[in-house]
Amino acid sequence: MELNEWAFIGAFFAIAWLLPVTPIVLNRILGPRRVSDKTLVKTDTYECGVETVGDTWGQIKLQYYLYAIIFLVFDVEMVFLFPWAVAYNALGIGAFLAGAVFVFLLVEGLVYAWRKGALEWS
């Protein structure tokens, strides 16, 4: 018996629904039940095994976020440039130009962030 192409798509969708739904249903059936009373200990903020001291809603400076984004940009750049640099001798002029354009665009982004003052700590 030969299956047509749509049978594989149907099987894929069936499995795609079963994989996330099965653990949720099993958790509902086999998991422990919660006690309905909410005591102060159960609703207390808890992080890493240490009780919190002071205000738990502290604000984070925006500069940390900007540095993290810029770090991620250059981290991803290295992921793409490392294999390009390893195979540099075997690549042609087209691959060299593609890598040069890639580096140029990232340097352009860095210069833009620098001129906008995103790298200044104030």
C-alpha cells in the first residue's frame, strides 16, 4: 500500500499536536493537586533558594540592555565569520566579497550606535 504525499503531512500535524498535548494531559492526570489555601509562605517571592530582601521590583538601567544587544550582534557575527575564515583559502572572490559586505554592514551598525551615543555610559 502506497501513501500519497498528503498522508505524510497529516501524520506530521497529528504528531505536532500530540507532542505538546500529551505531557500536559499526563500532568493533569498524574500530577499533584494544589491546596487551595494561599498562605503567606506560598505567595512569598522566592529566588535561587534565598529569601528576597527589600524591594523585589528593582529597575535595571537601559545601558545594560544596549550593551547586551550589541554583544549579541557581535557574537552572532563571530558565529558566521569563523567558518568563513577557516575556509578562506578554498573560497573564491564571491565569498570574499560576501564576507566583506557582511563585515561592512556590522561595522556600519557599530558606527551608528556609537554616533547615537548608545555606547556612552551616563
